[in-house]
Amino acid sequence: MAESEVQKRQIHYPPVPNGIDYLRDVVDRLARESGEPSERDLKYAVLHLQAAAEVLLKARLREEHWSLVISKAEKTNLKKFEKGEFESATNNETVRRLVDVVGLDISAGDKKTLLDLATTRNQLQHWGITEEANAVLTRAADVLDFLIRFLDRYLLPGLGADDEEAVADDLEEIRIGLTRIKSYVNSRMERLKENDLKGHEVRTVRCPDCQQLALIVDGATNNCLFCPRDWTDPLELASSYDSTFGYSPAPGDVYEDTLVDCPDCETPTLLLEAETVAGDGSVPLCFNCAEIQDGLEDCMRCGRLYRSTDEEVICSNCFADLG
């Protein structure tokens, strides 16, 4: 190759094609036809998926105005921005600006999925992590799903003809790959429901790690059959479940918290509204004694939950205190 030809070579990755290129690499690693992704595949999938999310979300901010990409716009100018001499907004602030400033519709669930990925990426890049492979895989699938929807709705309609043509093949492969990943997750869950989860439906809840309905609450191992992960500390499990899936109490609700003391085992591991595989609506389930606490009353004196045995209106603690 002539020297003049070498000098003409350039790396050209505008923001949207750049983000899509990251996504293509993620799918290539996670949806291998040869088998399940390796640990190295999962590692780089997390790093490149987070890179894709940052690039694509900030591309939409830039479309609104370049200053929205910058952490502190008063400390830079357009020339510095075009040279890349600036500190960009954090992940949380980027999502906030997209919703509150630009007016995009990003659900609370999608926001949490994005921020969870950012946390995993930071742990991985700066310290290294040990995490269940299937939890990483399902989290990646959720973020991929969101980013495809984000692209279709907010970025692809504004692409120029050249960029649109340049990313067409990559987008097709990404969509096919995402289908493969979802198919793997769905088929594995179907096998679990037909076999290992049978008979445990009323105590099977979503795992805070992989978010699949595959965690059997028994108060001891609390094993998720999809990850798989054992939650041997019921307090940790209850807290993680509550922070991940707990509802937000409405004004005027008797209980400000969704995680309260269990009247049987007296530990703060009772979820007032836990979703189970049984599908009979939310149930009050204790993650320590593994009992569904139906028929509870509110103590008229202290307000705590208790089980009335003789139509009494206060709990046993209050009885003892008054006696």
C-alpha cells in the first residue's frame, strides 16, 4: 500500500453508528450459534453494552442541544466540545435530562435497568466482579431491548441516508441476536416451570439478580433456579427484593414501608405484596419463615401487624405491656 493511501485512512464513527457498532459486538458475543457465551464474552458484553447506552442516550441529548451532554456547560464552549475536551453528564443525570428536559418517555423500569447495568460495568471495570452468568445475560437482554426501542423511536428517524444505509446490516443482526437471547431465556424458564418449580408455585418469586420468576423461598437456601443463586441471608433477600420490586405506598396508606416485621418469626422480612408464580395477585410472604401471612390485622394500639385469635383488637405485645 502506498504511503499516500496509508495517510488517507481514517476512523469514522459518528455517534449513532458508533453506538450501533457496540451493540453489534454485544450481540455477537451473547448470541453465539456455537453455544453459550464464555466468561470473557460476558465481560466484554457488559463493557460494550454500557458504552453503547452512553453513546446512544447522549446522541439524543446532543440532538436537542450540545450543552446537554456536558456535566457543567458553564465550564466549556462549543469549540472544546467539538474537540472532546469536556466532562460528560453522569448516567443518572443523562436519563434525567432526557426525561425532564427533552421530554422523552423512559419508564421507571427502563431507567432502573440502565442504571443497574452502569453499576455492573463500574464494578467490572474498576474492581472486577463475581456474578451469575445468567443474571448478566438477562440484564443485558433487557438493556438491548430498551436500546432497540430507543433507537427506533428517538434516533433512527433522524439519521441521514448515508448513516442509515451504513447501519442497516448491523441493525438486522442485532434484532436477530436479541431474539435468540430472549428465546434462550424463555425456553429455559418454560423447562423450569414444567419441572423443578412444580409444587413450589405459591412460594416462587422473582429473583432480585436475574429478575426471573424462579426463586423458591424456603427460608434457608432461597435458591433461584435460573441464575442459579442461593440467598442464605433472608434479611438480605427481603431487602433486595423490596428495593427492586417493592411498590410505592400511596399517601394515606397505613404502612409507609413495604417490608415489615413478621408476626410469626418476628424478623423484618415480611413483604406485604410479593408476586408469585401462582399468579393469584400479590401475597404477604415472609422470606425468613417462608409462610404466607394471610388474615393479619392492624393493632389498634401500636399499629403493627398481628394475627387475631379471639377477636382481640391489639397485639400480644400490647397486651403484655398493658398487663
